[in-house]
Amino acid sequence: MKKLLILFFFKILFINNAFALIEVDITRGNLDPLPIAVSPLHVDIKSEAFDGIKIKELGENISSIVEKNFKATGLFNPLKKEAFVQKPDIAHLKPRFEDWRLIKAQALVTGKLLVKDGKLKVEFRLWDLAAAKEMTALAFTTTPSNWRRVAHIISDKIYERLTGEEGYFDTRIIFVAESGPKNQRIKKLAIMDQDGANTKYLTLGNELVLTPRFNPTNQMVTYMSYFRNMPRVYLLDIETGTQEVVGNFPGMTFAPRFSPDGKKIVMSFAKDGNSDIYTMDLDTRVVERITNHSSIDTSPSFSPDGKYIAFNSDRSGLQQIYVMRSDGSGVKRITFGNGIYGTPVWSPRGDLIAFTKMRKGRFFIGVMRIDGTGERLLTENYYQEAPSWSPNGRVLVFYRETKAGTKGEGFSAKLWSIDITGYNERRLNTETDASDPSWSSLLSK
Amino acid sequence: MIFNKNLKNILLVVFTTLILSACSTAKKSGNIDGDVYTGKETVKFLASGVPDRVFFATNKSSLTTAARETLRKQATYLRKNKSLNVTIEGHADERGTREYNLALGERRANAAKDYLMTYGISGKRISVISYGKEKPVNPASTSLAWSQNRRSVTVKVN
């Protein structure tokens, strides 16, 4: 991961906060997305070849990733390039604001790049066309093979400047890639960029693997594996590929997640028909029992300050969501609505809990406040579960399965995302069927 | 008064019919009783007359009369074959969250194990594994398939 680290030569060159600049409100569903023109980055003619990368098209390719990112937010409307009124290199120096306004653009992104001595130098600017001002600018240098990440970092910076919120484009999703018939599914751990590119498979599919989750620095993953037919929680170092069983439990461990400081794993341990929640400190290897109840206690998720754990339990009869202090004290049920509740996941902002709700044979993904009030169901379907938050707490990714026919035909599992406004539901591109997504934090933070 | 009494009788009649009809619809349809599978379609046998699996109601791990009968046969068989060890696999249907279903499968397998132990089978001879909803025996998305998938299966290991 370190080698991916990007060297920022100089950060924001110049921000102009002088007067009312364009702003995008992301707290509501946006039915009027901001028209934005993303000019292809100008490729410096002094650019040299770099193995396997099409230098001439690099400017176009970067800008089209930026456009796709923007389009996927539902907040921006990237305009067609045929209508563009200036050449990329000239627009980057000084846009003719009045001409760009004619094509109804409100914001313009320009930039240039140079590949030289095995390095990719990129510079971009964001222009407010109505105010005829530069809003932000950034230049950085990285290795040319990182060009897709360059596009994502540019997207993040622009999103940040226009919405006032951190972006989520320079991120990855770890998930379970699925293939084969429904009753003989092959499952592999897989990792991809947030936009579906660069998929890599981390296991071979020889054993069943489930529920991978990133640690806060995105270098480690905890997941469940049936390796040697022993269902246990594992810890995997993505960089080195080394893995180990977490703890020495005489039975099934499952439903793992990291604590927000990455030092502990919280999980369930099932023994003699009873599942309780445990933590293990990864440095000291000390195991602590957090719940002690004859019911099923599982799907634990820490609050971002590490002080609380949300989980689901059937201690009242059917699955409901509970919150307790991270030492297990002060258990409080927070869901009382009609239906069954599971998979609570604390938002990275700390203010909301995402969940799965089952009611009358239908499955919902929703969010509620951490005391259980203000429940909002975002999406309803035949089967869907396992929400995971984008690092800025604005989008949820989850998986959805279709109804199968009498021989299991027509079955599929796909990743979907939806804004917490309830708008902008979309399917993520994956090479195979997919489930159990977990969103990383920003890679270049 | 008379009117009231009549009304009461009518209401009683209405209620009884409602309850009766509710019972008759919920009771049996094909091979499902309540929502527990009672058929033989997916059942295999450890030995002649010894079914390998028992079925459960939605979200439940309690043993039905039929399940207890099956497990008694398994216990008798295990008593006769003292060197035989088994694994009990616990399973859930697809209509629940993955992690909860893992726990539910474990609870079902242990319900079967505990019952075998009450017939004198040593717990050392029985291991337990949950597959949650990961290994459906019937891949269809129907109530029949779900009832066949809510099961614990006793498998010989030696």
C-alpha cells in the first residue's frame, strides 16, 4: 500500500472563498444535478512512453473516469464533450467563461499531464463558470500505473470542494465473488476499486469464505473461512498475503469486524447452541467475552469512537437491534418497529445506524438514529442485506439476491448502492456475482 | 338483553368458524405441517429405517414430535454401532441475514446433538458444524424448498 502512496508536491494552490460560489447540497435527493464540463486532461507533447499505458489517450481516459464517478453520485450531470468550446490546453490556462456558460455548464474541470522519467505529473483546476473564478487547483506526481487512482483523487477533490464533504472515489470494496449453481456456490474473496475496476481475487475458491471487512488502514481484512471445514474468523494481510486464525476458540467464530482503532476484532463465538459476542486484542491476544446471554447475539459493529457496540440478538424472541457499551454493560434494545431487524452498522459519522429489516417476506435496507428513532427505509426488495458505509457516510453498498426458479435457475447476487437520501440506487459492476461488500476508507488520506 | 345474547351467540359462531378455518389452512399443505417439512423427498438414511435429518420451523430450533422420533432412531443406531462418530450439520433457509443464520444453524445442530445425548450417546462422538444458509439442499425460492433447507443432518465421519 505504501508504494501506492501518492506524493503531493503542493496542495491546494489557491482557493477563492471571496463570494458565493457554486455549491451542491447532498443532504437531499438531488433532482437537479449540477451540469459540469470535464475537459480531457491535456497530454504534454514531451510525454514519454511508459510500459503498457496509452499515453496519448491518458488525458481522455482520466477525464472519463472522473465523469463516471460524478455521474454515479447522482449529484452531477457531466456534459457531452462534443459541445465543448475550447481546446483542453487553452481552457486549462484560461477558460472563456461566457462560452462555457452557453453550453449550460456551471462548473468546468481542466487539467494537464506529463509522463517523464517514469513519473506521471498531473495538474487540474476547477472553475466556477458563473463567478468566472478558479475554485480549486491541485498538482501531484505519482507512478504512471496509478493513473486510475489519479482520476479518483481528482474526483474526490472536486466533490469535496463542491459539496463540502469528503469524497469516496479513491476507495476499494472487498467482497465475496460468487459463481456456480446456487446449491454448489464457489466463493472467493475479491477486492476491486470502488468503480469496479482492478478486480483481484484473494482466495482460490477451495473453501467457503464469508463476510470480509477492512481494518481502518485498509491493509488488513478480517473474514470467515471454512478452511479444513473449521468455520473460523481469519485475519489476512492484503499486501503480504499472510493469514491466520483469530484466537483459539473451540467452535465456530463468525461475524468479525475491526474496532475503529484497528486494534481489536469483535466477533461472535458459537458454542453449545449459543452465540455470544467476544473481542480479541490483536497485539496482546487477550480475549474478552462481551455478551453472556442464552440467545443468539451476533453482527456486532463498533461506534466510530469505539465506546459502543451495536449488535443483533433474538433475546426478545426474534432478531432485534441492541446497543451496549463496548465492555458489554448497559445493553439497550433500540428497534421496536414491526418486523425483524439485523446487521446494524454504525455510520463513520457516528450519527446513524444502517440495518437490514425483514417484514412480510420483504427485505429492506434502512437507516435510523443511534437510539432507534427516525427510522427511514431506503430500499425494498425480495432479498437484500449487509449494508456497508462509504467513508463519508453518504452512500451504502449492500448485496441483493433474486428469487430462484424450481431448479435454482434465475438466481443471482449483485452489489448495489444507494444514497442515504433514498435516491440514486444503482448496481455496481462486478466481474462475477457478488455479496458481502465492505467499503474501505479513503486510500490517500 | 335478548338481542345482546343473540349477538353474542352469533359472534361466538363467527369466531369459532374463523379459528377452525385458520387451523385447517395453516395445518397441512402437501408435505409441510405448520411450516415444518414432513416429506421424505430429500431424506437420506444412515441405515435402513434411520433417517439422517430432521426439519425445523422458521427461526426455530425446537424439535418437533417427528424430529424427536427420527433422533430416537439415530440414537438407537448409534448405541448399536459404538465405534461410529457423527457430525451434525445445522442449516437455515435463505430468508434471513447470513450471520444470524450461521448462529441459527449452530443452534439447530446442537438441539439435535443434545437430544441424542439424552439417549446416552456421548457428546464426544458428536461434532457439530453450522453452514447457515450456505448449503441449501433445494435451491428453489419456494416455501417447500425453504422448509427442506431448515434442517440438521447427521453424517457419519468414520
